Amino acid sequence: MKTASKISILLVAIAAAIPAACSCDSDSSTLPPPTVVRPGGDDAEKMEQIYDFVQSYQLSYIRSLQLPSGAIKDNDSQTSKITPYFAHFAVLALLTDPSEENLAVVKNYMSWYFSRLNGTVTEFRDDETAGSVYDYWAPGETSQGTYDSVDSYAATFLEAAMKFAQISSSGRSWLQENADKLSLVLSAMLATIDTEETALPGSDQDDYLSIAHYRYPVKYLMDNTEVNMGLKAAIWLQENNLVTSDADLENILDRNTEAIKALYNAGNQNYDYAKGNSSDWSVFYPGATAQLYPCLFGVVSPLETRSRQLYDTFNENYPDWSTGTTYDAYPWTMVAYAAAVMNDSERVDSYVMHIYELNAKDEQKGYWYDAEAGSLVLAIDTIRKNQE
């Protein structure tokens, strides 16, 4: 793994600062005290040990958030929210290490998600999008009939389902048994995409962009890059007889890809964060973070000049994220994931070391959700694959 001289200095400082044993006061129902790594060997070997430690710690954290029902909580609070979208990045992280234990967590979560699929009528409304899933709250798993989106929840679940089927033959067989439910998830995503076949509230322009949901018909850049990823997953799932749909998925994917690229605002030299809404680099979310998503989820290549320009401009405006500075209430480890996709090993190394300093003391960064843990593990997995 590529390293820099300043990383060598930080590695020495970390090794000196961390005690040989950790005195932890964590709730025993969440995480056991970690076995602290004392990095040894050359810089590359030390970083590999640190990556291993952080990955293991975060996967253990994710597993600790699963409830008996299979739901995965946002965080370790007793009354935590259960946000399926966040959980999907945690599931994708578990699938980077497909142990029997991790695969069981994934299957149990997917079973929970299937059990929560909405029909067109629910206790909260009689015009719901079939295949959508509400947010819930622990410990009783109560809901208020709300969700942040329908498009991204469904899209990221389809991606997780594809990965599960690719990794686990038994998981693939189980998904085949639940193909009707998985197809319903796909139908929910397709229902949000503005095509000639769909009549969307307030945004019926046949532009092949998705809206967040029918009561919030905004066409977000971030959501659409995830939908683009979900469409690719859906095509694979259909080719492998795991979903059925009458929609021309290949055509929808092509049109959605072009529509996302058309959100690039040449005057501002960045993407509009939503259709009709320009982005300001001084606004971390959604303006600045949105610029990383087309490359992050494969709409455009990280090798394209525009991808590099947008990534460099992001770092010019937010230069200290890799050393742990937060520019929002949340850590936004999705930025580290984007850095890994861009093969920026130096910044990823730096951020992972920052988290290691906390994890080695059995601590997490503030506002650390399942999605934060998941995105960081995905960053580690991506940067390692890039270095192979």
C-alpha cells in the first residue's frame, strides 16, 4: 500500500500513544474490548495491520446493532432509529468479509426487510408505493409511516441482494425463493423513475430521473447515482432469474445515465445537487458532497478529467476531512469511500489511522452510525483492491 513520509511519523506516534491493553467500559451487549494492535514491520505492513484492526472493529460494531428481528439499528442507543438506507451500507460492508457469521447477519436483515415491504395500502396511507419500506424505532420497532426516500432505499437493497447472491450460493437460492419480494422492491424503485410509463406528481417530464418519493418529488443527484447502481444490479438479478419485470431495464439505465450527466452545470463547473438546484461549494451537504457521487457509484469513471477536477476541488474546499475534521454533524465516511474509489490511498490511510486511534481505545467517533461503519469498511476494501 502506498504511504508518505508524514504517515510514517503518524504511525510512530500511534504506536507510542496506545497502551498494550485497553481498559474498556463498553456495554458488554455491544462490543467486546478490542485486542489492540501494536503495528510492527515497515510502513506498508503497519498500515495493513491497522486496516485489519479497523475493519474488524467496525464489522463487529455492525453485527452488534442487529436486533433479534433482523433489523439493524442506526447506532447503539437503546431507542435508535432503524433506517434501512443506512443499514444497506452496513450490509454491503459485511459482504466484503463473507464469513458464516456475517452472511447470517445479512440474511436475517434481508428477511426483516422483506417482512416490512409495504403494499399500496398501509395503516398510515391508502396510496403508498408498493415495495417501499418505512423507518422504524427500537426497541419496539414502531413506525410513523415515514421514510427519507423510496428510490434510494430500494436501489441500495438491490445492490446488496446482488452482492449476496454473487458471494453465497445458499444466499442465491434463498433469494430465488423470495424472488417475488425482490421483484416488488424493484417495482418500488421503478415507480420513482420519471419515464413515459409513470405519472409522477409535480415532476412528470419523462427525463428518466428518479424522485425521492411521491410526497417529496425532488430529483436528487445523490439518489439518482444510487438508482443507477440499483438498475445495474437489477439487470444482473433479472439475468439470473432473481427478479422479474416487464420494464426495459437496459434502456432505463442508459437514459438515467445520460440524465445524470446532464445535471452537470458548465457555468458552475459542478453538478446541480438536484434538478433545477445549483450547487455551492461552500455548502458541504448537499452541494459539495453530491459532487463525489457520480464517480462513487459508477455513473462516470474515476479516470475522467471531470471526476479528478471535482474531487480535487472538493479537497481544496474541505482539506482536513482525512485527519478527522468534520464539516457536518456526521462524520461522512462516504467521503473516504469516494477517496478510495479515486485511489487516493494517502488520504484514506490518514483517515483510517484517525479512526484507529479511537477504536484502539474502544471508542467511536461522534454520531457514528451503521452507515458510517459500513462506508469506512467499503473504503478499506476498495483501496485494498486498487492496490492488488
